[in-house]
Amino acid sequence: MAVGMREDVIEITKPRTDKREYRRIVLPNSLEVLLISDPETDKCAASMDVGVGAFSDPKGLEGLAHFLEHMLFYASEKYPKEDSYSKYITEHGGSTNAFTSSEHTNYFFDVNTDCFEEALDRFAQFFIKPLMSPDATMREIKAVDSEHQKNLLSDGWRMNQLHKHLSAEGHPYHKFSTGSWDTLEVRPKAKGLDTRQELLKFYEENYSANLMHLVIYSKDSLDKSERLVQSKFQEIRNIDRIRTHFSGQPCTAEHLQILVKTVPIKQGHKLRVIWPITPGIRHYMEGPTRYLGHLIGHEGEGSLFYILKKLGWATSLSAGESDSTFEFSFFRVVIDLTDAGHEHFEDIVGLLFKFILLLQQAGPCKWIFDELSAICETGFHYQDKTRPIDYVVNVAMNMQHYPPEDWLVGSSLPSKFNASIIQSFLNELTPLNVRIFWESTMFQGHTDTSEPWYGTAYSLEKIDGSLIQKWMDQAPVEDLHLPAPNVFIPTDLSLKHALEKTKLPTLLRKSPYSRLWYKPDTTFSSPKAYVKIDFNCPYSGASPESELLTDVFTRLLTDYLNEYAYHAQVAGLYYNISNTSSGFQVTVFGYNHKLRVLLEAVIEKIANFEVKPDRFCVIKELVTKELQNLKFQQPYQQAMYYCSLMLQDQTWPWNDTLELLPHIEVDHLLKFYPLMLSRTFLECYVAGNIEPTEAESMIKLVEDIFYNGPKPLSQALFASQHLTNRVVRLDKGKHYIYTREGLNPSDENSALHHYIQVHQDDFLLNVKLQLFALTAKQPAFHQLRSVEQLGYITVLLQRNDFGVLGVQFIIQSTAKDPKHIDSRVEEFLKMFESKLYEMADDEFKSNVTALIDMKLEKHKNLREESRFYWREIFDGTLKFDRREHEVEALKKLTKKDLIEFFDEHIKAGAPLKKSLSVQVYGSSHSAECKAHQNEPVEQHVVRVEDIFSFRRSHELYGSFKGGLGFMKL
């Protein structure tokens, strides 16, 4: 062991099924490290959690900690080339990011295993000798400002800041923490401050090894990892900085017993009832906040939500601890209200306090705690393996708060029942301690002040305990009670032995009514299963009306099942019913022991569907608000939506649906439901800890219910009815432009979605496209975001529409209009062209190797594997061994092949290129929007005036679904 290195042998609690090895070490500079050895991993990862965050921002430099987090990515003395860290990570199959919270800043990355050592060396330089050049500093302030601009009209950010604003000014919780051009450039300059000097000073004073916690996830042995960490991180300086403790409560008496009425951006009503409480982390073994969150947030019969739902007043409810540090914390109950619920605000608050009173009178129940503890224990010991990058971040954050033996556990294993501790937490949820935030667009024009950073309108009034008592007294008398014992807790966690070690899904059963694909668990050794049944219903997607009615049908089913299936969800068994463009899907996933019980309940509800008029009205109101709120989507999301609408045949615009909504009634759904199910085909996938006979009997049962009863609900599809996925084939040599003004006149952000269509699924072309995307991704980000500062959201991604593939540039900006951004994308492609032509052979080979490694990466868990195979089934491509074929194609690929591919399909001005730009103009560029639409265009450019005329007048690619994929069986 290296001199001065401390290594205490501590038994770290880990899941019974976890084969990984763990070791805690402390370097001579006091950096505390957790080493994780996983010989099976395909990716290595690291996370550094620095115990300094936004609470440490100097006064008048709001957002400095967040700005520093951005700046450390740029360059270091050892690796001075700008963005070379991110380029290295991306080109070696990895990803990298960071986030700033109130008391922490977390940096993390993952990368292919053979490149971990160099990646780690580059990462370590963040904390040893970063370079923060004056030029980069000025540019990155614009990126921070662009990030803030993106958040300005987001209700989540707005309400969070309002909660902070209504707290003690002297407490750091009160601060604005994102940062903006105003806080990092304009105001400091006015005071004679140099932001870069303040940035360097903040780094020097706060980034000390003794405040850092590092997690390393590697394929190597613990001994080898230990030597690696010692060599890479020992140079981080330790100034023995004392951790700042932000003591005191953010909410003093003037910030309690308040009712705040506030106006959100989106349509709807929301109630947030908040109490400052003792931080739950101080009693994490006793789990008081988890116990209270479990009961107050319960959705089973007799729960608060069950009653509010029955009265037609609420559509969702959540409860639990949030915004917690070791010094202070909050317990929140958040309720989404219906219009009727908004009118009954006082009754709802009264019912909430009546439920809390019920808990106080009942006292903490040991059997409920024991049940919750058992569920948590099973969940911990049978947890799915996650991506290493997610795992290291989670553990590094835990290291700041928990003793080493509980670094992997955190607060997830409440095991000590202590009635007095639970009771003391319950006693904090009183009318004397409450903050009520009531959000509604109905308050527009009825507020008297606004929050300074986001401009959120609100009014505040004091409320006392007697008023809440009055609301409790006048609230309706309802049968609120504690939940019944949970029948879904699994007791059989044994593993079935797959007879054949099937590597890929097989077609287990086929009939005129269904196909069953089956894949036993041969990898994860987990007592879980995954079942998906896709109801292909031709009548379902035939028009905007039928798609809308299918949506309402699936939501009503979920609504009816809620109080029953909620117990299953608590016990780790989940289900989902969602509409698709061609029908609807039922998914059930979790512990296999009682999975069939839940599946049968779902199928029974579908087969005996009824329309309850009161619930129909609630769902109709909910769908109406959701559609109305689409206009508040980020502009880049609007651009992506228009692109999908242009490319995907038989898709309907949401404004058509919104127009129909006021006119649909109970009767329409009553008539539509039997028609929808009258002709249907079931595409089924069953995977995991289930034997083939069980899988077959499950699907046979579903078939019997729908097709073989005395009065069959469904018949087989005619050959002519099998559904397809058709995609518009853009004309070669054409560049289409579709221009729209942003849907929200208050949003200054503009967006560009620049799409290049390449080919229909083909192994060789696929890997050429993927290799281009891998090599161009980081240079695009560097040029368009870091250098040109077009906008915080700047990405290059691959796109796959049912097996039709291409690439897309997505950029959102307040700085430049979409036409300008489009020209910069073209300019980038010209610049990249020369980089590609000049690429060294070893760099090309390195990129190919990285892509091969990415393809050979094993699935982490059953859900990830199932989603991968389901995509092949849903698209109709059915290439379950796709990865192996694409790896073979990659091994034969030459640099010349890649250049020829680029020249034909991607290059700016390529004669056969097919591209489409969707340009969404924000309010700050509305004048340019009008001017640009009247400008003449080049011969190869086609302006699209109407999406549906465009779609009707273009050829379509052949469909894999219902086509070749179907016939070859």
C-alpha cells in the first residue's frame, strides 16, 4: 500500500445477489474513495462528488458554483485543447455530464473499458489544474444564460424559486442558483468585479480534496484500481477546508401559516402543502418520512387520494420528503386538482389534515412498518443492475451523507421500528407549521406581487390554525382509513431453470389471433418477468376521433384499476396501459410470483369495460388540459413534433384532437369500444423468470377471453387489415424547409430541427451512419455550442422512424434565428468534411473499435433487454441478432467506405442528399420569421406550406410491420 494511504476494512452492506467487490480507501490528501470491481462490466465509470454547491455562491454572484461546474469541462494544463476531455469520452463510447445542487457539485462519466485509464487521467485534471481561459469564460456565461432562458417558462423551475423566495433572506435556501448573463456578467461588472477572477477564487477556496468523494467502477481488480486512483488523484490539493454547515431554518415564523395563490404557465390547478421538518436522514434506519410518505401518498381503498378521486377532485397525489439537507428539510404533499377540486380547495386541505389526525390517533403501526421494511429489503436485495454511470453518481452522493457501511443502502432499508420517532415527525405536520401553495391559471389578474427571478405572479395571505380547523370541520365525512395488508408482496423468489439457453427471442406460439415471442432469463438470475401484449386494432388509429377515443379508453382502464393495482406497484410489480398509433398495449413487469394475478385483473377490466360517466368527465378534462398545454412545450420539442408529423404516415395532429374533445360524449365511447375490439391481433412478448408453458397458458387465456367465449368480443384480422408503419421517403437532392412561429408568444427561444434522411434498415448502411454520428457528435457540440454559443440545447442524434434511419441536429437558441442556425449546421458539415478526409487511420480504427465495444455491451437488466427486443417486434424488423451482424459489418469497414457514405448522404450540397429543416421562430425572432418567408430560395430548396399536402404527395417507404417481417413467418 502507498505510504500515507488509509484503508479501513469496513463491511459495506450490499445486495445478496451482488457479485461485485467493494473497497474504501482514503488517499494521503484525505480524498475518500470507493473502489468497485465488476469483471463482467462493459463500461467503466467514475463520479466525483464535491461537497460545495450553490449555497456557497458569494452574494451578488448568483450561479457561480453552477458556472464553475460548466467551466471545468473546457481544458486543463495537462490537456489544454478545448473540449478534448468530452471529445475523448464521446469517441470512446462514453458520455459525460455534471450537476450542481445546493451543497454538492457532481461530475461523472462512463467510457469503454479499454480507455478508462486515460479518461480518468483527463477527468482528474478538473480537480488538479483546470484552465479557465478568459475567452472560454465569456463564452460559457452565454451557455449558462441560455440554460436559464430555457427554464424561464417552466413551471417546475418557477415554483421552486417561489418557494425559495418566500424564506428567510439571510438563509442560502433563499438564493437564485442557476445564474444568468445578468448575475454573472452585468451586475458584477457594474460593481467592478471580474467574474473570471471570482471564479478562480471560488475554485481555490472551495475545491479541496478533503471535501471530495470519488467512486470508481472498473473491470479491474481492486488492487489495480487502487494503484490507478493513487497515481491519478494524489495531486488534488488538500487545504483542509472545513465543510460549511448552513445551520438555521430557512422558514421563520413569517414564512409559516401562509397561503400563497400563484399563477402557473400551464393550464390546470395544483396544490402543494409543505411543512418544514427534521431531516429524515438523521433517522434513516427508522425511516419516519418513508413511513409517512407511504401512508399519506397511498392510493388504495380508504386513502386520502382514493377519497379525493372518488369525489372527482384530484387526478394525482404524491407525498414525501424533499429539498433535504442535514440541517433542514421539507415534507410535501402535491395534489393535481380537477376544476371541481379547485372549487373545493378548503375541503381538500380539511381532508388532508383529517387524514393526518387519523394517523396521529391510530399511532404508528408496527405491522405497516414491518410490511414496508420487508418490501424495501426485497427491493434492495433483488434490485436490477443499472448502468455504471448511474450507479456511481448515486453512491458518490450517498458518501457525503452516510457511514461507509451504508453507502450502497442510503435510506432505502428502514429496519428499526421506533414509534416515538415516527410520532415526533407526525407531530411536525401541523396547521401551525404549514405553507400552502395553490397554483391555478384562474388566479390570473388576482395577484398583487411577483417573484423577482422568473416573474411568477402571486399573492400571500396568513392563515391560522382555527381556519384550518374550520376547514376540517366542514370537510365531507368520508371513510378515511389505513391500508389493508398488501396481497402482492412476493414470497416465492425462486428461479426457474430455462431448459434451453436461448440467446434470442423465439416464436413460441402462433395462431390466427396472436403471435407469442418468448425469451427466458439466461443472464440476470432475477425473480422478475416482463410481459407485453400489443392489441393491433385497425379501427383504433383510423381517424383523429378513433385515436382520441382509444386514448380515453386506456386512461379510464388505468383509472379503474388504480386502487387495486397500487398495492402491486408498492410491492414491485408494475403495469401500464397506453394507446399506440394502431391500438393499445398492456405491459406488466416485476416480480413474477404474482404477475399473472395482476395481468388477469387488467385483461378482465378490458373485456368487461364500462364507461362510468363521472370518471369519463374527469379524464376528458385531463386530456383537454394536456393538449392545451402542448403549446407550452420547449420550441425544440415543437420542432421534433412537426418533423414526426411530416414523416410518419397516418398520424394525426394534436390540434385536430383538441378541436374534437368538446364534442365527445360517453355515448361515443360506448359505441366505439366494441368496434375497436371487433377485429384485433395480439402481438405478445414474454420474457424473464417464466417457463414456456406458463407463457403459452397466459396468452391462451387472453385469446380465450377475447376470441373463444360464447359471445366473442373479437375476431381475427383479415389479411388486408394487418397494420403497417409507413414513412415518407424524401426526394433525393431536395432540402425541405418547414417554418412555424412558436406556439407560445411569450417564449423567446427559437429552435431548429435539421434532419438528414439516409436509408431503410440495412446492416452495412446502419454502421456507416452510426460511425458518422459517433465521430461528428462532439465536434458538432464543440463548434455550435462551445465556440459559437448558439444555445444550451445543441445535440447531434441518430433518428429511427420504424426502420427508416437518419441523423438530426437539434438546436434551441435565443441568440440566433433558425435560418441562421441552419446555415451554421451547413457550415459545420463543410468544416467536418475536411476533418473526415484528414482523419488518421489509427483514429478511424479507434472509432470503429469504440463502436464495436458499444454494440457488444450487454444488457444490464431484464427491462432494458426486453425494450431492445420489443423494438424489433414493434417495428417489424425482427433482427434480434442485429448487434452481431452490425459488428461483422463494422469489422470490414474502411475509411474510404465512410468518406464515400458521407459524400453521398451527408455532405453539404451532396447531389443525392435528402434533408428537412423544421424552423420554429420564438418571439424574439418574429420579425425575421416574416422576412425569411418572403425571400427567394435556391433551386434544390422546397418550402413546405402544408404538412398534409406534403405527406400525401410523397412516396412512402415499404413497411416492415405487417410486411416482410410478418410474411416470413
